[in-house]
Amino acid sequence: MAEILPSPMRPLRAPEIIEVVRDYYKLGRGELTGRDKTRRVSWPRQMAMALMRYRTRLSTTQMAAALGLDCHTSVLYGLKAVNARRREFPHLQADFEELNRRLTGSAGGAEFIRHAAAHGRPFSTVRRRAG
């Protein structure tokens, strides 16, 4: 896994997020981006979508392409599902926070974080310095 970790000088990319999520949920290579729709794979895929939304500037169409999905509406559904389940189940929120921590540790330095609402605007991006 060390060969794909991002340098501190650039933002995270979708493959790096996919690799961290795949490793966390102990999935095989290609499972997260494959056609499997079982809960064992679909939930980690949806978590990857949420992390991509939170940690990158990718559009839903670009996220769908990175995950091997046919349509951006699958990403929209996944984002809604993750947000609802994170509010309902604390252990899923803890999983999200742990994945985000792992990504922050691998990115180093300053990184960009996308917030659901910042300054009254949805999905604005703010710069945060690791300290």
C-alpha cells in the first residue's frame, strides 16, 4: 500500500481513497470497483463515495467513473445513504472518522476538506492545516 500514498504536496486522489477503504474493509483488489452489489461490498463503496465527496473536488460523475459505476445517480444515492446511516448508527460514524483519520495520516501537511455546509454554502471547500 505504501507505493500509492499521496505526497504532502498534493491533494488526495480517488485511487488512494479507494485503496484505504478497500484495506479497511479487507476487500480484494477490484472488488470495490466491480459489479458486486452485496452489502459486504456496497457499503464500503458508499463510504468511499462519502470520503471522495469530503476529501476531494471530484464531481459525482467523476466519482462514479472512479468506482466503475455507470451513472452519477448511484453516487447521489450512496451519499444520501451514508449520511443517513452515519446519523443513525454511531459505529458507522466512527468508521467514517477512522477512515478519514487514515487518509489524513497518509496525506500529511495541509489538506483540503470539503464540508457539507460552510459559510452557508453547500459543499464549499476550506483549507485546514494539520498542526
